[in-house]
Amino acid sequence: MANIQSQIKRNRQNEKARQRNKTVRSEIKTRSKSAIDAARAGDAAAAEEALKMAQAKIDTAATRGVLHRKTAARRKSQLTKQVRSLLSS
């Protein structure tokens, strides 16, 4: 346990940031999963809407520094590819 005041404060700040980042990551997973589920069900309109929402959440996470810029781009690309392939088959 830290006994330096600045480190104690830094630990508190890190914990708050970790909790915020955790909720953002969870939201991304939820939105991505809903897009994939809609595509599996064959509902193209719902899948496209869910895909847009997931991409917006990923972009927001990248802007806020929760995800790296290139990680966000990769996740969006993979999600889009997966949804498109499910809709086409």
C-alpha cells in the first residue's frame, strides 16, 4: 500500500478510470453482440442499425482513449465483415 499522498491520490484516480473504461468496453461488447445476433436472425435492417451503434461506440472509445485508434479500426472492420457475411449467407 502506498504511503505517499500523491500516489494514494493517483491510485484513486486510476481506479475511477478503470471503472469508466470497463463500462465502455462492456457496452462495446454488448452492441457488437446485438449486431451479430440480428444478422444471425436474418434481420438486415436491425443488423445494420445495431452495426452503426456498435461502430459509434467503438469510435467514442477510441476518441476517449479507452481503445487505441488502430484497435478501434480493426474491431470495426472485423465486426462489419462478420455481420456482412452472416447477412449474405
